[in-house]
Amino acid sequence: MASKGSTDGSRLAILEDRLASSSITQPPLDEQAPARVALPRRVWSRIFAIIFFFAAFEGILFHTGLYSSIVEPDSTTGYMELQIRNELRRPKPNHNQVLAVGHSRMALLPRVVNEQKPGTGYTFASIALGGSTTRQWYYALRSVDPDATKYAAIVIPSDDYNEPDSYDYQSEREEDLHYMLARLELRDLLEFPWTYQDKKLQWESVRGIILKGTVYKRDFAEFLDHPVARIAKARYYASDSAGWYYGYGGLDENLTGLQIDWQHKTVQFPDRLPANRRQDIINEILSPRPPDQGRQTAYARYWYGRIIDHYRGSNTKLIFLRVPRAAVSPPDAPPKLNSAVRQIATQPNVIVLDERLFNQLEHPDLFWDGYHLNRDGMEQFSRILAAEVRRVLGPPQP
């Protein structure tokens, strides 16, 4: 049997051997540190590379004119881009240019007034687009006339100088982001999203302006399915659409025989009108309205103000008009004296036309539905407007 001292000595020897072995296989702490941080550095490098690639792809494709030139022409973005690009390409040999903005009720036919003899001395054009709003008109004008120097006058429509509220709050129109997507810039992050009151729409606007691909994603997926066909279609529209728009003359249909009792809110239709058309007209002209809280006036005041600010100090006149209201004249409401259009009437270079100017066109023979003029109505509207513009502007510049 070994003694206790001998046993302790053996244990000590074994422990020393293990420690010695450990000191050979384990590097010092200062040599271990680089191995521990090497993996995170590689990961972060890859993450930054992916972010850079994504930002470059997003910027080059969606934040330049590249993708907007091949976006689906039959889309909200595509329609607006066609109007803006056609107007940018239209020759403007002098300053005697009159441009109309507006929605589908802006019934100006530039061809009719430009070709009439004797002429007004002014050249008329239009970038009016169905479904567009005053917010969109500001950004469209900024795009076609960034220096506010191209036009003698801009013509801007109003549905009603009293600006009554409706259940379709224009301030909350999500479609505005889609219409103007190609023209919104990073600088617009300071204003565009915050003109919405809804928090969700604010966030969607911020995201859409920064990451336009999130809005274009469906269109981009469709492009990838048929890229050659899309490019061919976009080029065809780009080359020919200006002629289509200029040559458009309106619809030949009419509502002759229509009668409206505004007091009792009843409508008598001509027998030839199908049920779906009748219901559409009722929905257009007899829809209930909410109590007027001034929301539409506040909206109009803001965006009229932005358009006025854009042209402030320029030689461009801003001409406001009330479009024909309906196929049968509704009763006149007492004037809302604090409406936006009446308040801006005293500002420099702002001209507010007599709101009754187009009352003579409020007749079933000149409308094809409850709100929109037909071919004859549009031609008469265009001639009346051209003559009035010539009167308030005076002779064109030599």
C-alpha cells in the first residue's frame, strides 16, 4: 500500500500534466478575441451589401424616369404620366399658352378652340384627368411648369363655389398617391403624407415615397410576366396618345326628356334609358350629403394656396370657374362667403369667373349622364371658356 504522501504526490503530478496539456491546446485570451468578432463582421458586411444593392435597385428603377416610362399605360399612374409627358413634349413657341387642369367635368376640348376662326390668339391645352383631385393638380402643375414661366394662364375648375362637404373626403383619397407616384420626390416627405389625417394613409404615403416599389409591386410583377409586350405598349401610347387626347370629341349620347324635381328629389327618365343608367344618375345627383363642417373648404383652401404659392410673383394668371352642375339646373344655394374660392378672389393674378357663366349649358340635351357634358355640350363649353379667357386676359403678347 502506498503512503499518503506518495498518493498526494501522484495526484499533483497528474494535475500538472493536465494543466500543461491545457496550456498547449488553448490559446491566450488576447489571441481568441479576433476569432470571436470575425463572424459578426462578415455578417454585417453582407447585410450592408444587401441594403446597398436594394437601395441602388430601388433608386435607379423607381426613383428615376426609368420605370414610369414603362408603367402600365392603362393605370392611374400611367394615365397621369401620359398627360404630364405629353404636355412636356408639346411645343410652346410663345408665352400665350393656356393650360387647363381638372377632373372629368373639365370639359375643355383644346382642338375646338385652337382651330376655330377667328381664334383667340392663345393656344389651349389640357391635362385634366378623370378621378384627379386638387392635390394632384398642384403636383401635376409643378411637374409640367417647375419654374412657373410657361403659361399665360392656368384654368382650374370647381364643382361648386360653396364647396359643400361630401362623404367622399378628398383629403383622404388614397388614390392620390397612386396617380402621382412617379412625380413624388423625397422632398415631398415633408408635406404630402401629412396632408392626410388618417394615420394609416400617412404611413402608406411615407413608405410609398421612400420605397416606390411597394406601390409598384403588382405592376412590376405583371411587367416581368410579359416585358416585351409591356414595353411595346408603353412606346405605342407614348408616341400616339397625345393625338388621341387632342382629337377626342366627347360622347354623342344625351338625356333629352330627363326631368328632375329637386325639391322632392324625384327624377323622370326618358324611356330609352336602361335601369343601370338611371340608377347611376340618381346616385350622382341625388346622393345625400353630410352636414357641412367645412372640410372641403379647408382642403380647397390648402391646395389652392399651394398652387397660388407656386405661381406667386410670376406673370401667370390663375382662372377659376364653376363647371356646369347637372343636366337640369339645381336651385341656387345662398353663397358661402368664406369658401376657399371666394376668399382667394382678391389675391394678385387670381381671377374667379362668374359662377353662372355655364348655367346655360345645364340642359338634358347637352349631357350624357348626370354630371358630364356630351359632345355638343363640350364644344359649347370650350367656346364659352375660350372667349371668357380672352376677355379677362386681354390681347395675347406679340
